[in-house]
Amino acid sequence: MTDPLRLLDPEALGDHLDRLYRAAWALCGRREDAEDLVQETYVRVLAKPRRLSGDDDLRYLLSVLRNTFVSRHRTAARRPQTMPVPEDRELPDRRTATQPDAAAEAHEVFAYIAALPDDFRDALVAVDVAGLSYAEAALLLGTKEATITSRLHRARVRVARGMDPHRAGVI
């Protein structure tokens, strides 16, 4: 009988970097924190060989990313609070230097996503940011597909309302 598990290919991890980064940014709300979170996720994954069932590396990586985020959040909650660097001192993101409006809007959107309740944020990150299907997101988050649909709708409405406070909507 053959082993249904396969080793995660470290060479293929770079294929998922953009989607993980966007998911991390949505979880954290800040570009710098997202970069740190993705780096820490890769460090954890590459620390030892990983055996996976199936061929969905992205779902596994998103799961590790989310667990790393939760662990960091719990650890940070136990530490004394420090003063953050003022937003106006942030260095420009060279990738968006030619599109300042898009960069400002992305910062604003990701800040609204990061401020959502955990269940809504996780559904929105999985589907809209990381590009998982509803079924994949449900499997990742351990819930039903219908629950993902509901949470996703509510999360989208809250983000849209945050972007335009005069917007009418449910919830």
C-alpha cells in the first residue's frame, strides 16, 4: 500500500507568496506586519519537512499563516503595549509609488478588513484576498459553505460601509 501523504515541495512555496502576502495584509492591517507574518509562516513551514494529503499547498499555507497570526496575537496580548510609529512617518511603498491613490485606498481597505470581527475577517481574507473558493474556505475555517457565504456578505457590507459611511446596507 502506498503512502497517501506527500512532502511539501519547498521550491514551489514561492508560487503562493503574493496570495499569502495579501491574506496577511488583510489579517494584520499593516504592510510591515504582513511582511513579517509571511516571513514567519515560511520559517515555520520550512523548519522541517511537511507531509500533506492532497495537492492543495495554498490551503495548507493559509492555515499555517492564520495559526501563526493567532499565535502572534495571543503573545502580543500578554506583552506591555508600546507606542506605534505615526502613520505619516511610513516609508513609501515603491511598488505603488506611481499610483498613490491606489496605495492609499489599499491601506484603507486592509485597515477596514483587519478591524472586522474574526469570523468575518477570516472568511473575507480566504475568499476575496487569497482567492479560495467558498468550499475551500469552509474546509480551511472548519465551517459550512453556507456560513462562509453569510459571513462573506456581512464582511463585504461592513467594509463597503466603512469606505462610504453614507452607503445604505444590511447589518
